[in-house]
Amino acid sequence: MPDAHDFRRDFPLLKQTMNGRPIVYLDNSATTQKPESVIRAIGEYYGQDNANPHRGAYALSIKATDIYENARERARRFIGADDAREIIFTRNTTESLNLVAYSYGLNYIGPGDEILLTIAEHHSNLVPWQQVAHAKGAVLKYIYLEKDGNLSPRDLETKITARTKIVAVTHVSNVLGLVNPVREIADRAHAKGAVVVVDGAQSVPHIAVDVKALGADFFAFSGHKMLAPMGIGVLYGKSALLDAMPPFLTGGDMIDDVAEQETTFAELPAKFEAGTQNVGGAAGLTAAIDYLEEVGFDRIHAREKELVAYALPRLRELPYIELYGCDTARDNKLGIITFNVKDVHPHDVSTILDAEGVAVRGGHHCAQPLMTYLGQNATCRASFYFYNTKDDVDRWIAALKKVREVMRLGA
């Protein structure tokens, strides 16, 4: 298998320059770049097979349906689900989590029930549960963090109670890059009769996932964070739960029969897939899964761990760099490093790095409660993927050394 330098040849965008310099793309937690095979799969669908799935008896429609349903089966195998009916296609993780909150939460949460989150949740797995709690008179509680960013063992032990109906947890923090003990959480939650909702947006691209081994009742992820195009996401849900839930959206293709006054809904998974679906995105998702499995998650994780281990000592040598969460390379830390440059706003840091051809994210990362918990308004985030190299790290750190100079703050 080729090293990262060779992988880069598969990614057209990485061959470009940014501000006249070879691009160093370190915003992979926001979205990943797309390999030629994914771009080709999308183009082939729109160029050769484009038609509305599930609706026509003609050859093109049948082919589009096959592409779409084959992607569902591919996603099922990818995350270890039992049944393709448990795979619901959405636009992204956000829509998947909203589906669970509004279709399950609003119907099965009552006054005084407790919804337990972690303080490290992305807004996509926090704001919908706030809305459910407000609407139903439920109580939101939080699992807080240790100094190194790991979840508090005491909170894990004490905050899942008989009143807990939902435990919604990120598999991997999009800010701290730490893998949470989802199986332990799920076992505790299930022992109290709670349902477990897992945000897998930051785990599925980087480590092998088996939803049954995790004990997840619902599991959501996005295609665009794992080499696939934007606009295609996946919700896994246990069939018994999905069967008991009303549709999230209504309209075409999710019905069994419609009369003037009443409608009966289709069986899973169609019940949750109203309207014309993103077949091109599904084709791209299939190609992305194929590519990732060819690379191998052991190799992906090893590459990210190597880059984190290479970068962190160099960052610690810079007295003006502040690091957040775990500052050592560990097996449960993926390729995310969150930092600030003292006395410089993260947006200014990002802009100065951009002038050097280095792309990092500056802001609150859609995790404002976590930022508040860390005592920050915003941070910078560098996030690696398997196509990044030590040369990328060197370029990033060299650019960081210029930040305070540009801001006239000295070394």
C-alpha cells in the first residue's frame, strides 16, 4: 500500500496551490477531500445513469434504484448493521440526529425525563435535544470532562439513572479528537432502560465501526467527512425502534397509500426517505467506502497517530502555543490537535496560516458549550487524515512561528 505521498496523487485538490504555495489541508474534521474514484463515480451516475429511483419501470430508473439500494447495503456492511432496512439515507449527520430527536424524542420523552449529553457534543447532537427538552418538559444533564479531555468517570457512574431516557454521545469529539467509551456508556444506559444515540461523524472516517459491538441504538454519520460528497448522510437505527417511530418528513416515496383524509406509510427504510433521494451522493458514498477499505483503518489510525506524535513535541517547544485536552499521542486520540496562539485571535491565526498555504479551522467548531467549559471563546484546530504527511506538519509549524511576528507581538 502506498504511503501518504502516493495517496495524495489520488486527490485532485491536493495538487493545487493556495496563495501561490502547495496546499497543506488540515481541516479534515470539517470535510475531507475527494479521490478520483469518488469523483468518477458521481460523474458516471449523472453522465450515464441519471433517473429518479423507485418510481419508473424503465431501464434508467431501475439502474438508479440499483445504485441507490446497493449503496444502502454497502453502508450496512461498512458499519456492521444486521439489516439494510436499518440504514436510512439523509443529507448529513445533523439531519440524522434531528430525525431521531423529533421522531423518537418528541414521541417517547415526557415531563421530568432526563436526557444526558456530554459537554463535548457538537451542536448537531445538542441543540435538537434542547428543543425536545423544552417541548416536553424534560431535564438536560451533562457528563463533564477530566483535565485531559476524557469523560469524567464519576459522571459516567452517577448521572445515568432510572430517570434517564436518552443518552446522546459523540463517538469522537470534533474538538479534542478523543474516542469516548461508547460501549461502557451503552451498557450503563441500557441497564437503566435508556436509548443510546451516537454521533459518529468523527469516528467513521478514521476507525473501524461496528454499531452492534458499540451497543448503539442509533448511530449517525456524514459522507463528506469520509471522502464522499456533501449531501449524503446515514442514520442507523435498530429496526424495532424505527418501526415504532412516525415519519420525520412526509410526501412522495414514503407512503403506502394516500386517500383524501388518511395516509398509510411505507415500510422501512422508505418511511424515512421522503422525496427524490441523492442517488449521485449514494454512488459517491459507495466509492468512498471502497477506497477507505482498500486503504484500511489500521493504516489510517496509525498514520494519524504518527502525525500527532510528530507534531505535539514541536508545538510544546513553542512557549506561545496553548494546547487543549490530551497533549500526548494515545490510542484513543485521533488526528485532531486543538490549540491557540497566545494573544492572537483564532481567526487571525487561520488567516495568517492561509497566506502560507496552510488551511486550519478557527472558531468555536459548533461546540460552544465545550468552549465555555474550556474557558475559551474560540480555538484553532488542525485535523489530519491519511493523505497528510510530516512535511505538512513542518509547513504548519513553520507558519505558526510567523503568526506573532505578523501581529507584531515578537517571538
